[in-house]
Amino acid sequence: MILKFPDLKSLRLALISGAVPATMSKAPAIAGVDDQHQCWVETNATLTRSNQTELKRLLVSFPRSMSGVSRQEYGCWAEILPLEKEPWHADTLTQTPVLFDLSDGAELASLVIETLRLGNDRQSYRWLETLPWKGGASALLPESKQGVDAPPRALLRVVGPPYYTLLRAIDRIGGAKAPVAYIEKSPRVWVELGYTHPLIQEIKAPPGKLLLLRPSCPWTMLAEAPFRDVYETTEFLLPDGVVKFNDSKNQTPRIKVTLSLRAGGPPEGDEFWVLRDDPLEHLNHFVQNNTDEVLQRLSFAVGERSGKKIIVVRVRPSKQPAPVVILHGAIGYKPYLKLPNLFLPVGTKLYPPLRRDQVRKLLAEDTSQVVWLHPDGKGSFVPQTLPEDSFRPLFDWVYYVLDHDKEPLQHWVQAAQFVFEPFASEEEAVAKPKRPPGSSEKASRGRTRINNSEGPDARYQVIEETIPTLEPTQTIEEMPVVLKVEPSLAQKQLKELEEAFLALEGGLDSAQRQELWPRLAALNTSLKNVDDAGISWMNVLWERDEATARAWAWSWFAVEAQAVQERTTAQPWTKRALESKNRELPGDDLDRLLNLSEPATSDIRTLAAYLVHACLQEVPSASLVERLGPISRFLETNEKLLPIRGMWLAWSHLAILSRGDVLAVARARDRVLERLYHTGMRPEQDLPSFLRFAGQPTSQRFRAVRQWLIGLSDLAQDWVTTTGTQGQTKAYVDLIFAFGLARLGESDEARKRLAHATIALNENDDAAHKALLSAFDYRIRLALDGKPHIGPLPADQLNVLENMERLSRYVVDRLRKHSRIIEPDTVINPYRHWGARINEFERELVELADETDRNLIVNRVENLLRDIPRGAKGAEQRMRVLKAGLENAPRVNEEFARRLLDNTIPTYDALPEIKEVAVLVDQASFLEKALFTAGHFGRTESLHPLVTRFKKMLESQRGTQAINALESLASQCLRGLRRLGMREEIDQILRMMETLILEGQDVRSVDWKKRDNGPAALRALLQVASGYYFFGKDAQADQILGVARAVLFAADLPQREQTQLAVAYARAAGQAQVEAAQKRLEEIFKSLKNVRDTYTTSTHFSVSQLDVVEAVVLAVVSDDFTVGTQARRWLDDDEFLVRRRIHRDVRAALEREV
Amino acid sequence: MAKTEAPTLSREDWSYEELQAEAEELRSRLNRFRLSLGRFFVQKQDLIDLMVVAAVAQEPLLIVGPPGTAKSDLVLKFKDALGLGEGDYFEYMLTRFTEPSEIVGPIDIGKLREGRYIRREQGKLPTARLGFLDEIFKSNSAILNILLTIINERKFYQDGVPMPVRLRVLFAATNEIPEQAELAALKDRFCLKAESRSVQDNYFTNLIDAGIQGEVYKGLAQKPWIEGHATLDDMLKANRYLTYQFGRRHRSGRSEEQNDRQMYFPAEVFDEFQRLVKTLIREDHIFISDRKLVKLYKLFRVRAWLFTGGTVSRDDLRLLAYLGESHQEIELLRDKVPMLLGEA
């Protein structure tokens, strides 16, 4: 019987629909396709009438003969359908078995060896002896001895073969001998890689058989048989040998070994110095000849032995490399085997070398003692010690004094205005130098005084020297009072203009505001407000076309040039240019500027203005063009004196002068971004005074806050007493306030509280208290030194923790987990040492967090990413690595950030569905890090996909879990976005969150106590309120705070909820206007009840109470609080505008180059 | 230091017949040259071979390595051994403050006043035949732009008018390979990037002995590596000879025309080449531009001719190990290419 199908699709349909009955389709057939693509099938089976009718409906006809068709035999009808191409990816095959069919068995060895060489030993094989194929139906090829003349054939099964090996099959390398690779598409049906059969799911191999499908080839059927592992035959049995030695029966006597010092290691890297002969003279010489930066890095202790004084100087803990110190008359030491309290002379090592734990046991077991090995010159040594707490910061004992008294001059009052030396809100910089505790009132002139009478150990005698006179710099308050005069017309105009500027709606870049800048600049210029005029001109020139900029650039130069000082023998270097008609700086004036070793801010700002002016001229000045190299060097050295805008204007125009030096622009961009990342825009440098002091004057605010915080500390102590003191909570409250006061520059008050806490916490010799005290001490000292509050604890403290007894360690880790003062960046899991051992991956991640070297960060991240399994399986791990990388990316470079961002979206999309709050928070923080990095480097193409995903994530959250997560989500997303100008996005996110939490109700009408998960929802709402404050929507935020306040002070929440709500309330209150915020925060300590806990750690402190105190203190010392939200908002807006222009310029420069 | 002696003039228009007669002799001179020069270094033979291959192919070579790993010394001795005159050689250490005038000559101020932007290039890179630029990635984009034009087009613009340069061989060195995207174009121009590694771990004694001997040579102002085995002209001749060959059509026994690839690149080695490239791109994301693939072909052929005088073999494919664009890639390829080739 012959059937003619209109095409192969019809045949397929007939097979699927059952129009061709199974009995017929399973039988062999002869078939062919003619020129019109019609498919002819001849079969011995017969069709019933109903089947025929059905087939006719599919346009199948039943001719009597097959003519004009080349015919071929098939084992079954499905075989007539050809295989179809199918895309495939090597990444999906990492765990998939692939069957290599080698028609020439001689190739097996080379294939196996190659695969083994490339690291894959998951291989097994079978030998087949084939019967030559005779055409027609599929032949069953048994594993037999038949067909001895046929070439041997082999099957190699490899799980996840290397791509290199797969290419042998894909590219048919080796021609006819090339292997064919098959994938198992359905049980026991293997199809050639890159193909599939249209009925693959329907094809079932007979029991005990395998089926191999290749395009344009008859199907091959094999008997199923076990594959032999490649290692099956490789077993090396060695002959039995004779043992030649027995254990000795004698007891080995103990062997005495005398330790000595031998030469070894580089003679450098000293971090510890001991002065023996005339130590004070040497130290005085040292402090008088070194910068304060070096001195701030050192601490010292004075000791006495046999009536002879010695002074020991050491480097204070820091993440920075140790300073290079040249201390005459001292022996230099450095730490040995990373033991924090053991020092060996540089260039020596201990002989014989011992394990670290042995050395510690022998020489440095007591960590409260610092030990150094004093060499006797003959190889032997004497261990000498000093208590750890006898070391004091060297800088605190050094006074800088003037040789001559100040000569107060009569102030001069100009008719209508006053030109003040600009000052920023840095009162601490001009405050009276504070005397170290215990210093004498009398002082003499010009000497350094060193006094360690505070040392807790009486063995260490006081060294008394002549005491220097203190000549404090005058404070602002002590300056002569300026006479009050009526403001001039220009001043009135300026004030009006500033008010108009502030009153306008919209961002800093709004068109109306842009129009006001030139007028502000002109008025400030006419009033000789050089700083404000300069910043206004920079804003004028920031977004202008070339012609307009050309007209105004000279005005900027002219006003900046007014501030350039005359120097001892010469007129200002700008004078001749200002007087000349061609508006060019003569070469020798430029040289004078470039030769200045310590240029003033005015010099650099004027140079920046001149570069902009010169670049905009049709023919740039030849004297400038000839000096572009030295100018670049000079500018790079001193660019930190420039406002960010000035810096960028200078570099972008300098690059144009250098004929489009794109690399210089890119490098300048990197430096600007780094500066923005580390310090952001600074009000005193980057904003004109009327924006800087928008709202309450910053200096007043700052001073008031400091005084108020001191009072608040007493309130907090009273609150702890009233609520019920647990353990040493009060000492920790002292430490928290000490940190806050240190951040605000109240060093005396900070030190006082630190000293109180130190005494209290050292009372019981408790390891946990000691460790926590060290941690706070480190953070407080960083704050006192004005260093950023970032990074992990120092290595020596972490070492101590590593070796601590487990319960004490838990107590310490518990507070580390809660306290953002101790651990500003990382949330510690206190249970991790109780659970399973940390695995290699986790360890790598932890180490990555501590890594500071940029190249090593890149290496570590790339290595980690490389080792993670591809595809969805490794998505979670990949996310964690990417997150850690993104955290560091702003410090590394754009290329690194780009690579990570390219991976972020695919990785995020491959993440499994969120089922737990912790996972949700993790993913949100991942997106937030990516958003920040994308914004930082201006990679707008990544921003919107990320924001979209963030919103989707938010939308997908419903119910109790969502409420729990929202609080974390809100705090994660707002921080980074606002500095990137994403106002709209934040606003949308805030509104979405509010809707989610309130479920359409009014905030006042919700009964938060009865509502499911009410306190958590209220906390999330408080985060939203923080955002509203930022946008100036104070009324909406106040309303939320009002509701939260009522719930909080009603005090009928469970203790844990009460604490958490208080913390969220304090954080949100910190964003409010300062007076309102102060009242709210004070009220916490006056009226808050029911904050106690019964955790394991309550023997040491009340975590709950400390949580509340820390939240209040951190809210007070935040930039938003001290600078003022309004000024901070200007700064954030301004930072966005700066970033936008920088990225645009660099992109344009690159495009120009291309 | 820039050298100012006048360059020697030489012809480069040799005919194929002239070169064919001399080809074997050229090959053996160049082989003597590379092997003899190798005696003056510890474990740098591979690098010297690569320098010779790059020089014959007239492809720039970037030597990457930490300070003190003989990068500059290799180039200096290479130059000496070729007997190059001072005017034919230019070397300079670049910094980000290096100005174009230091590399391609100062602007002629007199002519600038006439409105013409002309550089006095005498004694600078455009007039040298062998150039060595140390710390190349530290330079600024003005210099990078000039270098790109010189490397790509063998041209140098004077007042907007392209002028041919004499530079034939360019070596560059760097301690670090920065990742800035702005440098990608220049990095891509250096098809080969070879690592000069410290050898003290495995060849401590040899290193000390050779180092002391080197100090002696220096102290006594001796240069025994100048043995006159080959000259720069020999390399240029070899280049021209192979260029002729690339363009020739060969007739096989059955009168079918065969091009250079069919003649000198056996199919199985060519398949292997493709397989390696695909694997490196897929598995390790190594970027190999189309331009680089073509250059690689040329380099394989040069190496095969130089080392065996015949067809390209699997061993020549080892050049793929020098394609890394970053330290990580260089390190990876150093191990991976031999592993894939089965020679590790």
C-alpha cells in the first residue's frame, strides 16, 4: 500500500494524531520525498477504511505506484522524519553525559587522554564490533565478535566533556574519523548534539536497547551494556616489603634548645622602637622634625629599668601601611609571626624557627604585655616587657607653639562691606588646643613636653621636663567685633537674589536657577566675595555653550586673581595678566606659579580659571601650550585644593589644550569619582555660603548639637538606671557617647567617658568586656583622629577574638552584630562559631571583605567567579561574590565595575524565587550595591533595568513577610540613590512602600496594636518617613512620627518590639529639623519604658538598651543632622549634576577619539 | 635616552628571485642569531625567539614583567647583536607626563609662528628603524594616538600630512597592564604580549653566574653578544621573502592552484588552530579580534619558516599563549595553551 503525504508536516501530524495506527507506524517502510516535497510511504500493512478517511482529511492520497522518487528503507515511520537543528550551549553541558561514537576505535585512546589531560575523568567506554551496515532497516549491533573484518568501533561516555573535546565532534576535526557526540534526549534515545527529532518525546527505545539518532543517517540500535570506567584497569599492587626499623624502647630525654636571634628577613619595616641612651633628647628631636601626620600614627610609653629611663615608640593600629620613621638612637623592631604583642629587632628572626603557637606560649602569652627581645649583641636576647595600656598617643603629648606672640592689628572697615577670610564649619580646627589630662598649668615656650603621669602602673616613672607655653589660636568668638553698618545696594540685591534662588521650585539644574547664577556671580564679584563669586562662576560655566563660556571665563579668572597673595619679594603672578590687553599670562609668571612649593588655594583656583579661559580662545597662548606638561603635574599635585567643579573644569579644558588627551580626562575622572566616593561634595568647598547655610547656620547648629549631646548623655545614663541596669550597660553607654562626641570634635568629653568606661570594664578582668572595650577604643580613636568610620576591626583584635573562649566570644559577637559603631560595614553572625565549620567559599568571601589592595580585590573576585558553577545552579553564590565585588568596585576602577555590572542582571534573573525575608533583604542589598556602582560610574544603561527589578521585587511582596522585609529594603535603597539624582525613582519607591504598608488606609486611622504585624509595619513606615524628610515633605513625615510616638510611649508592646520601634523612631527623628529632632530624641530618654532583655548577654549588658542609645547617638552625629538636611539636599543634588557632566564629558571625549 | 646619530640608509626593494636564492642562508643566519643571543641570558630563549619572530613579521611585541626581569636588557642586547647604528635605534621611558615632543620631536616654534604644526622628528621614533618604548601604558592619549598611527599605518602626521616612518620593529615593555578602556586599542595592536619572569626560583646559581659575568662585561665595556650573525636587513629581507610567498599561488600535481594556507598550513593543524581559538574565546572569554587572527596566521608562518623552514606545525600554535590582554589572561594562557595542545 502506498501513501502520499502533501509534505513532511502532514506525515508528522498523521503520526501524532494516530491517523496512522501504531501497528503500521512501528513497522518498517520504504519512503522518499519527491521534488514537490511530497512524502511517499510504501508499507506492507493495510489501513482500515476509517483510517483512510481520516488520512484523506489530511490530504493524504493513495496512489498505486511510486515513481520518480528515490526510495530508502526505514525501520519505522518516525525515522522518515528528518532530525531538526536545535541551538545548544556548552554551559548547559557541564553536568550532562555526552556519548562520543568513534567509528575508528583507534581514536579512543587519544580522546580519552585528551579529556583526562583537560581535567575530566568522569569517563567510561564500550568497545563495539560492528557489522557493516547493509542499508535498510535499523540494524541491531550486538557487542559481539561478529564482523571481524569490520573496523572496531568505540563508545565513550563523558559527563560534562571539555568544550575543547566537544569541538572535535562539532567541527568534525579528523574528517571521517571524527567522533560523533550524542545527548540523551529521552530515556535511552541519544540524538546527535545540536539536533532533535520532532517526535523525540514519543520515541521509546525497546527495553535493553539504546538508540542513536543522526541526521541523514539510518537510526542505530545498540544492545544496552555496562560502560567500563577508565580507571577500572589502573590499579598498582606493590609487592610486600621488609620493615627494617623497630620503634625504640628507650624513653627519649627532653632536649634543651636555647633560642637565639639570627640574621634574617629584610632590615626594614620596623614598627616599634626602643630608645635607651638619652631617650628624651632623641624623642624631642624626632617630634620637632616630623609632621603631625606621622606623629598621629605613633604611640609611646616610658619605662625605667635599674634607674635608667627608656622610651618605647610604636605604630598605632591602622589599616594604612606603617609610616617610615627615622628615630636616631633607637633600635627598630617589627612584629614577629603577626603576634601583636611580640617584637623582634628588624633583620633578625628567632632561631630555631618555632611554630607560632609555641612562640606565643614561650614569649607572648600575656596579651596585656608588650614584649620585645632586646639583643645582647652575641646572638642571645633578653625579653623585655611593658604593659599594653602604658602606651599613649604621641600626638596628644605634643604642643605646637608660636615663637612670637600674635600681633593684633586694627581692623579696617571698608565703607560698606567686610571681606572675611572664608571659614568652614570647622570650629574644632580653631578651638583651643586641649591639654592632656594631668598636665601642669605652667608652661614655657617652644619645647615639647612629654608626660605620662597618667600611666596606670607606678613602676613607670614620670619624666618631668620644662613645660611649654600654650599660645592658643584665637577662636572666632574672640576676634574683634565688627562694626555694624547698613548694607549697600549691591548687598541688598544679592540677598534678594539668593532668596529668590532658594524659593524656586525644582532641582539645582532648573532653568530659572541657571539664569540666576550669572547675576549671583556678578554681584558677588562686585562685592569682592571672592569665594562665593568663584563658585558662582564655576556654576555659570558648568553647562554653557562655548561662546557664552568664552565671554564669561575671564570674569572668573579676574575675580579669583584678586585673592592671589603678594609674596615676599614679588607682586602677585596674576598682576601683569590682569593689566594686559591680550589677557594672557606671560611665561615667566606661569613659571613663578609652577615653582611655588606650597601654593595657596587662591593660586590653584586662579590657575583653573585661566586654563578655562585660555582653552576657549581661538589661538591659545603659546606660553601656556609650551608648559602643559609641568602644568599637568602641578595641577595634579594640588587639585585637592579645588572645589570639585573647579577641578573638573580645569582638567577637561587642559585636555582640550593638549589636543584631546582622553587618557588624562579619564584619569581625572577617576580621581574625581574617588574623591566623591570617599568624601562626597563638601559644603565649605563646593557650595556658596547662602546654600551652605540654608536653614539654620551650620556653625550654630554644630555648636548647639555638641553641647546638647553632652547633656543627653546624662539623660541616657539616668534612663538606664531607671529602666533597670544590667551588667555594665552604663559603661557601654559612656563608650557610645564617647564615640558620638569624638565624631563631633568634643575630644575632652570623649576621652573622659572613655576613661570612665575603661576603669569600669577592667574591674572584673572579663575577656569579653576587654575585647569590646578595645573595639570601642579603636573606633573612638579613629573618630578623634578625624578618620573615616569604615572597615573591619584591626587584625590584632580579630586575632584575640579568634582565640577567645567560645562563650565570651559569643558575648562579643552579639554586640558586634548589633552595634554599627563597632562594625560599621559588616553584620556579624554571632552563631557562626557554634555551627558548622566555615567552608572555603565563605572564608574567601570574608577575606575579600578585608582586602584593601585593588589588584588583589580584582583577582579574588575573578577567581571566585571562575570557580562557581555556571548556570542557575551557581546563581546564589555568584550573587554573593558580585555583591562583595560591587561593594569594592568604586575603589577599584570602571572596567572592573563594568564587568561586574554586566553580570549582575543575568545573575539576578537566575536567582530562585524568594521564600525568606533574609533572602529578600540579601537580594535587595545586591541590587542596591549594583545601583550605586552603576550610578557612580555613570553607567546609565545598567540603571534602569536595576530600578525596574527593584520595583518588581517590591511589588511582588505581600503579607506579613513583606512587612518584615520592607524596613530593610527601604534603608537599603534610599541611601545610595539619592546622591545619584534618582529623585523620581526614590519618590516612586517611597510611595509604593507607603501604599504597601498602609493598604490604602490613612496612617492615623490604623490600629497598629491590633493590626497583624503592626509594630513591624510601623517601623517600615518610619523608614518611609526618613525619605519624606529628605524630600522636604516634613508634614507627611511628622504625621508618621506622631503616630509612632503614640504607640511607642504607650509602652504596651512586647519588650523586643518596643526596642525595635524605639530604634526606628530615633533614626527617623534624626532626619527631622534639628529642634524638633532634639525634642523627640530627648523624650526617648525621659519617657521610654519597657526596654530590657533577658538574653544570655544580659550578664554583661542589655543589648536592647544599648541599641536604643546607639540609635540616638548615631542619629545625632550623622551628616544630615549636623550639616542640616537642607544643605545636605543641595549637596546631593549638586553631586548628581557634577557626576552627570563628568560622565558626559568622558563619553564625548572617547567618541571623539573613536 | 634619545639618540641623534644620522640613520643609515638601506634599500628594501629586493626581488623574489634575489631573496629566494638567499632564503636558506638568511634562515640559518637568523637562527644562529637567536640561539647565540640566548647564551647571554638565563631562561630567556623563548622570549628571544619570540622577539625574532615578531621582528621578522614586523609586528610590535609587548614584554610584560616586574622590574628587574631583563626586559630592557633583552632589547638592548638584541639591538647590539644586530649591529644597529645609534641613529637607527630609539628608546624612551614613558610617563604620564611625557609629551609628544619627547617621542616624535618638538614642535618647530619658528614654523608654528607661520601657522604650521611641524615636528622636528630627527633622532626620534619616526626616524629610527628599531624602537623600544618602556612603560608604554603610562603615556597619555596624545602619545597613544601618535603611536597607533605609527603602528597601524607606518605613518606620522606632520601638519595634517601623513609622512612615512622608517620604524620597522617596535618593542615595548610594561610592568603592569592597566585595564582602562581607553588603552584597549593600543593593547590590541600588540598581537603578542610575552611575560618576562623572574628566574631566581629555579635557576638561582645560573642567574648569579650570568649576572656577575654581565657586570664584568659592563665594567670592561665589552659586548661579546655582538657576533655579527645577522643584521636588521636580514630580518627585513626575511619579511619581504615571506610576504612574496603569502601572495604566491602554487600548482599541485593535479594542476590545482593552492594558496599559501593550503600549501603551508596542513588541514589538521589548521583545524587545531580553530579549535584552540574557539575554546579560548568560549571558556576563558579571551578577546581575539579579527585583525589579530590574521596577524597570528602571519606569525605562525614566520615561526614555522624560521624554525623548520617548512609547514606550520602544532608546536607553532604555542604562539597563542601570548595573546593575553591582562596579567590574569597571560598567566592563564601560559598554562592553558600547552595543556590544550597536550604539551604541558
